[in-house]
Amino acid sequence: MSDIWNEVVDFLETYPYVRALAYIVGFALLAYVADKVLTGTLARLARRSENTFDDRLVRLLHRPVFLSVLFAGLDLAARSLEMSEGLERFTTLSLRTILVFVWVMFAYRFVRLLLNVMRHHPERFGVVQSSTEALLSNFMAVVFVLGGAYAIMVIWDINVTGLLASAGIVGLALSFAAQDTLSNLFAGVAILSDKPYELDDYIVLDSGERGRVTKIGLRSTRLLTRDDVEVSIPNGIMGAAKIVNEAGGPPARYRIRAGVGVSYGSDIEQVERVLVTIAADHPKVLDRPEPRARFRAFGDSSLDWELLCWITDPADRGLVLHELNGAIYRRFAAEGITIPFPQQDVHIKEMPGG
């Protein structure tokens, strides 16, 4: 076996092109084996999981793994041909450039796959949504393209110091020019991550706007008011504003307060019973928690009461309060409960000696 091997080596040394071809064929077989072993092992592990992410990742790995091993053989074959220094350098650097392109494409496809999986699990990855997936994908594409271009320039011994300095100056200028846009973008990411409100929530801003959240983008949030007017508010303002989320919290309910005054001398047990009955008879008022009536204060002209009850949709607050007020007025009139109005008695006295 030793003699046979020596004869093969002597033959390959005599014919460099045959030797180069042997390197290419050998590394092609090695690339095929490495691809099968690595991806096959990962595929067997992936089949144990319940999701398809692992299987799709294994499919993405086929080409980069195979080409990486194959290009190593091509590089070795090019060096064995004893070409001129310039041609050998050009061939080697070209192969490395193609390999960088292959792995950049793999990284971009992997990120797209990862973002797609994250979008289908909003409870864990709130920042990745249908409205932000494309933007994040494009942003990562730019990052990978710039990283790949930098790697290629390093491979070809291109001085990138001047380019980096110029890019830094341009980036600084752009950051000053687009600081409001960047502020909105960062605030949008914070809102999507922190989730102070979500789609279809009813929110009230400290500036007075109230409406249903129809869209949460990276630049702005859109509210649909009760007047059916859509308001677009930059996320920079939303991030710094005090927001009351009427649909927030674990229970899906919203409390309504209906205030009313009754005249002094009224039967307070009767008033409480009538108020609770009015709320319980309303179809949109929840049974749990139970409606309740509270005697709040002794007013100047009345005994001040408040009816507390809960509804499911905050959008019905105005309508339900309107209907409850009407029912209170009619029921009090039927029950003989007087709703007083403010009045003042003016006593005129004669001045001494008048």
C-alpha cells in the first residue's frame, strides 16, 4: 500500500492539472459527506421538536456547508497549479468573495425565517408584528450587505479607514437631520416591547384624545375617535405621554359612574335599592361584579349618590351612561324620589333708618 501511495503521489506531482482535478473531486466528495453528516444529524434532532423552524433551518444550511468545503478544495487546487502570483491571488480572493456572499445570503434568509417565527408568537416577541416584520427584515438586509461589503474589502486589502470615517460623518449628519424620525422609531420599538396598549384598546391621552387603537407602527400610533376620525400621533409623543388604557388590565371590563342627587328627607334605602335595580335591568351591565350604589356626600342642595356598574366594551360608555341617566330620571319620578336643583334663598332686610 505504501508503494502504491508513493506512485500516486509521484504521478500527481508530474501532472499538476490531474492533481488539481483530484483535489476538486476529493473535496467535492468530502463536501457531500460533510453536508450529509452535519445536516443529517441536525435533521434527526429537528424531527424531535414540534415546530418546523428546525427543519427549515437545516434546509438553509445545505448550500453554505457544501460550498464552504468545496471552495476549500478549489482554493487548494488553484494553489497546486503553481500559477503566477497575481493570477493565484486573484483566484483565491475571488473564491473567498463568493464564499462571503454565500454566507451573507444564508444569514439574511436565517433572519427572515427567525422573524417569521417570532411574528407568529406575539405573546413572547411583541416587537415583531405584521407591520414591523418587513422593516426589520430590510434593516437586517442592509446590515448584512454592509458587513459583507466590509469583509470583501478586507479580503482584497482595500483600505477602509477613509470610507469608515466618511460613513461616520455622513451618519452623524443624517442623525441630526432625522432626529425626530429616529426618536419616533425608538419610541415605537419601546411601545411594541413594553405594550402599554395594544390593538383595539381604548386609550385616553393626557392631551384629551380618546379612541380605539387601530394601528401601532414604528413611526406613529393611530386612534379612531368616537367621531369616526382617525388621529395619527407620533410615537415620540406617545412614549412621553400619560396614557390611560381603559381596556387594560386582566379583566375585560370597564366601570361606569352615574352621579345623581336626591332631596333631603328622601328614604336612602329606597334610593339605593332603585339605583341597583336600574343597573341590574340594563342589558349591557355585567352581573359580576354586581352593581352598587354609594352615598357619597351631603351636598348644598341634595344628598349626593353614585351608581357604579361595569360594562364589557369601553366604547359603550357614553351610550350606557346616557341610558342609565334616562332610566334614573324616569324611575325616580315613578317612585316619588325628588331630584332637587340648586337654589338659594335671598333675604332682604331693611337698612336702619330706611
